[in-house]
Amino acid sequence: MQNGTVNSTLTQYLLSLGFLPKYSGFIYIKQCVEYVIDHNCILCSLSKTIYPYVAEHNATTAINIERNIRNSIKCAKQFCLDNGIKDNIFFQINKISNKTMIGYLVDQIMNSVMEMNQVV
């Protein structure tokens, strides 16, 4: 899959959900989603495979990656609450885990990129 297309689509989608690039979790979420898509892996290995990979590429720890993603999700949800944005995942699921959010994003981005690549 074209990495540039995934990156730009993912960035736009995260911004539309209320994620703000000023939080380091924003880039970590992007890297996790891109890793899952590029490696065709499953999300059951977040803490054993994906977080360590992202941590290594950012000179930090897997625990820091997990915490920053959780904080970014919390801030995006609050942003949506504060701005009356009620038509996204934050209002479909009460408490969103990192795994749920990353899985949701992988699904949305894969569908979006596949739609763009279809020949009409």
C-alpha cells in the first residue's frame, strides 16, 4: 500500500476526530497504524511488538508510547465534547482503549485508501 497516501489520509482523519498534532501521541498513533498496515499484523501484540517498534524509532520507551497515545485519545474526546462534535467513535464507545482506537483507525484508513484506489 502506498505509504504517502496512508500517511496523508490518516493525518486528515485524525484531525477530523479532534486529535491535535501538538500531543506526541498523535505521531505515535500514526506510526502504530502505519506499522499494522505495512506489516499486516494483528493488534493483539501492541505491547510486545508495536509499542517497542515505535519506541525504538522515537528513542523512548514502550510505556511512554502507550501513555501518550492514551492521553491523546482522552484529549481528542474532550475536544469533541467541548466543540459539540457528536458523530464519531467517541460517542459510540464509552471508554476507548488504545487497541480499540488503533484498530478502528486501521479499518477506516484501509477502507478509505482502498476506495481511492478503485477504478470506477
